[in-house]
Amino acid sequence: MESSTETASNTGAVIPESNRGRPRKGRGPEPGRGKKGLWDSVKQQKYLYFMSIPFVIWVFVFSYLPLWGWTMAFQNYKPAKSFWNQKWVGFDNFVELFQDERFYLVLRNTLAMSLMGIVFGFVVPIFFAILLNELRGMMFKRFVQTVSYLPHFVSWVVVAGLVTKMLSIDGGIVNDILIALHIVDEPIQFMAKGSWFWYIVTASDIWKETGWNTIIYLAAITGIDQEQYEASRVDGASRWRQMWHITLPGIRSTIAVLFIMAIGHLVSNGFEKQFLLGNSLVTDYSEVLDLYALNYGINLGRFSYGTAIGIFNSLVSILLLFTANGIFKKLTKESIM
């Protein structure tokens, strides 16, 4: 009878015959196996790595290299002096920033317009994409989709001119309609009322970006298994039920990722819209953090102060991003990190 054990050739260890050929448990991969597999993967995808080099360089030059400029926030920066001859002032610029009453007014405007943009500008494209997906006529569907996302390619300079003209008291179509319907007796000066400014900016942004933002949702909808719709129709579900119980849950992960990213930009909503649509009569409602950094930092030669505002923007954005990502990860198991 053959022995039930045999001696390993290298180590002299006795291995039961019944265990020969089975993978070893509790041990890591064989030496050199992981590195070899990684190197083989790199060689197989070398052209993809070569193609990504320009983008890596671009990100490094325009996203990471400028972080060196953050040192200006801790200096009394003077462009005529070299970096080593600048006067270091510590956190004085941040102390001045947080003691400025104007800063809190601007922060209010920024948060208000950002929240309105998230509530309306984020929800509207989702429902528009779902309704657009329900259209059965392909020619009409493509026509509506094309018309809806064309405003994205229109410059905010042109959009601001159109909005201002439409809301003007002299020949503005909105005032003409309101007067013709006897809703108002005299034209309303929309662009001179600060309380209207947030709504004007939000409505303009929705009109301009809704069609473009629906593209990614339509792409996510096409990835939903069509057999689910067929099964629901067999069970007698209406189209509204299909949208609520199949389409919306099917794009939940896409919604979660985009919503987390939108929250990350809550205090960094740019200044182009506010700068072009605003005027001296609505400054207390139109000025946002980026515009505040431009007006009270760069335009006045206070580069250190403007840099401090930019650092505040970036740090708050990172904090909001990680906070939103953590909350959504616990609630929906969806995450972008």
C-alpha cells in the first residue's frame, strides 16, 4: 500500500496526499506573482498609459502646481518683490476676512443661489430626462432633445443680454404679457429689484443647462434592463408606475454621484452669471464669493486677501464633498470615493 503522505522536494515538509493539488489557505500569493501580473497589465495597456500622459501633465500644471500660490494668503504679497522677500503675516488675512461684515452678506448670497440651483436645477433635468425617455416618436424626441441642449452652447454674455431685454420695462416681452393679461397695471423693474435677482439667475441657469444635464440621465436610463418594463406591463403597471418603480431606481446611483458632486460645488458656483446679470442696484443680492474675491482682492491689488478667499472656498468645498459622500454612503451605499 502506498503511503498517504509524501515529502516535499524542497522543504522536506510532509503533505497529506489528500491535500495535494489544492490551493494553499492562509497564505499570500507566490513570490513575484503579483508584481509580474501588474507589469504584464502595464505592458498590455501601454498605449492607454501613453495617451493619458498629456492629461496627467495638464492636471498637474493647472490643478496642483498653482497650489504653491496659496502661500500668498499668509503673506503681505507685493508683486514687485521676490518670494523670499515677502513679509509673512500668518493668518492676518483670514482674521480680516472673517471680521468683514460684507463677507457674510456675500456668503449668504452664494449659499442661497447655490441651494436654489441644486433644488431646481438638479431636479428638473431628472424629470425632463424621464419624460423625454417616454416619448415614442423618435424624430420628435430627437428634435426636443436637440432644441433643449442648444442653449448650453450659448455664451452667458448672450444669455444675459436676452434675459435683460426680455425683463426690461421698455419693450420687454414679459412685461408686455403681464400687462396684456391685466396681471399688472404698469411694467415691473425686474432687474432693479434685489429680491428678484436670485430667482432670475436660477431660472436663467435652468433654461440654459437643463437640456445638457439630461444627457447623462438619458444615458443611464438606456442601461436599465428592458425586461423589467416588459414584466411590469404584464402585471398591469401604468407608465407612471414604471417611471416611479423602475426608471428612478435604475438611475439612483447616477443621481447620487451627481448630487454629491453638486454639493461639493455649493460655495464655488462661479461669478459669470452674477457678474453679467447684476448691476449696482442689486449688488447686495448679486455678489458671490468669487465675485467678492475679484472686487475686493484682485481689483484692489490685495492678492493675499483674494487668495485667502480662494482657500476658504476650496476647503469648504472639500469638507462638503466628503461630508455628503459619507452621508450618502451610509444611507444609499453609493459613493464616489
